[in-house]
Amino acid sequence: LCCFLSVNTLPLWAGRLLSPTNQATLELYFPATVEYAVHVFNQRSQDSNAYKVVRILRSWKEPANGIVFSTELQLSRTRCGKFDEDIENCPFQASPDVNNTITCFFTIDTEPWRTNFQLLNNTCSEGSAE
């Protein structure tokens, strides 16, 4: 995921974004934040296989200075190793005897235009949130 932003697309004042709507903020900055969350999950996981997003269950921008997102993601195990290059195109692992689905909640402070992310909260549970 790569983003090219012109200075004109970032309404800055005193180092902070000027009140864009939550929807516009989500559309612009949320994809990179989700990518970071999954990357951190895979790095910290004891599993040798990578996980990727099946579904975004919920997401919102927290009322905070700067940009802080909270999101609940449904992740599933892939056939690829977590250090493989192209995890996005890796097929999910289908195994009826193993639960390969994990639901995780992340809160991330982000400055995506600087590629600066900080994980504030992360909790996961096995299985689907449905």
C-alpha cells in the first residue's frame, strides 16, 4: 500500500488536521492503518503462517488530537509464511479440523503521511465475532 499526497490535500494547522469528517479521514488514512495492524499481528504471532483480513467488522476514528483509529478485524490464516513477500495475494488456508479465524480489536495512533504508527491497544480472541 503506497500513498502519494500533495501538500494541498492535508489541511494542517499547528501540526494537526483541521476537522475533516470522520468518513473522509477513514477513507484517506484507514487502509494504511489496517495494513499496519495486520503487520504487527503477524510479527507478534507465534504462528509461522501469515494472517490477513477476511472482514473489517467495525471501525471508527477516536475523538483525539491527531488521528487515532479503533477497528475490529476478522483475520484468517493463509498458506503463506508470515515473512513471505506477497501475503495479500496468498490464499486462505482451509482446514476443517483447525479454527483458522481470529477476531482482533486494535487501537492505533497514526500519522500515515509520515508512515508513523503506534499500537495503543490490541486484544484478540479465536473464532469469529458473529
